[in-house]
Amino acid sequence: MSTPIKIVNFSILHEDGWSPETKKYEVIAESLNKTFNRGTFSFYLLIWGSDAKKFIEDIRNKNQILNLEVLGLTKKFGILRLEHKNTNTITSLVKRYRGIILSERISNGLEKWTVAINAKSLRKFREKLNEYGEIVNYSEKSPNEITPPPLLTEKQVEALRFALSKGYFDYPKKIRGEDIAKLLGMKTPTFVYHLRNAEKSILEFYLDNFIEDL
């Protein structure tokens, strides 16, 4: 019999690290593809923000970071590869309980995690997580409760792209719906139908997966 798992979403203020620097430099950071070595782990870090360069300069000298390689950089975007100590980190905590990190995003000093954990380990995992910082939000779901990414049709994607590129969502609008419909060679109600369905699918996925309950 397979072991049941839970999808855990939590947000935590973790002061012991470089997360606070995302607030200082108004940066959003997202980690990808973590791999483990003895006592360390490596990963790619995507960063967006008003001053990506200063953010990198600041975290480069953090005690936990053993090596930082800049793979690409503009003023407001960067791709990094980091080697990080594996002590006193949430990453090591998840690994200890044989969890899987599904996503990790940090902004405004707040770490937002989505992990898959063995249901039998949840109580101990939650107790230990409290030792790493102030938990702002915490929720558990079964995999069946997770909203999958939307699969938009070709017409929905076309309607959405034209609407965005032509200024339909700007205020005030730069183009009317009927004008976009003409460009696409379809009737106005048909354009609105495809656009609204695309918006609905994207919003449902975003609200269910990225916005904590208020």
C-alpha cells in the first residue's frame, strides 16, 4: 500500500539567512533544481527586482553561502547558481522528513514554500518548522485537492495574447473588444467567450495555489 502524502503550503519569516535581503532590495527570488552533496546543497536562483546587482553583492558574503556564480544578469533580473551550507535550513528539514520541495519563492523577507510530506510525519515536521522562524501561514491539502495548471485552448491563448499586446487590459483601454475580434477574424461574442474562459482558468489556478486564505 502506498504511503499517503500531503501537500503543505507555508509562509515563514526566517531571519537566519539571506531572505531579509529580498525586502531590503525589493527582490523576488525563486529557487530551482536543488541537488545535495555532503553537508551542502546547490541550486539555481532566479531573481527579479529593482536592484538585482546590489542584492547579489550583499548575499555573496553571507556565511551560509559557500559559492555564488552569476550565470546572467541585468539591472532587474538575474540567474545565479549557489552552493549553500546544509545546516539550520528549511531545505535540510524537508530532506530529513523525506519531503519533496515543489516550489520556494522569497519576497519582502517572507519565504513561501510548497512541499510534499509523508502524512505520518506531518506533526513532527510542523513542530520542528516552528523552530526556524515565525510561521505566517500554514495549510495542508491532499493531492486530490490541488488545482492543476490550466490547459488553455489555442483560441484562448490567441485571444489573451492579443488583448494583452494591444492594450485591452490597460486603463483606459487602448482598443475595443470588437476591434480585436476583427483582427482575429472572429465575431465579438466569440472573442469575449475565449478571453473570459482564459481569464477564469488562470485566476482560479492562481488564487488556489498562490494566494493564502485571508
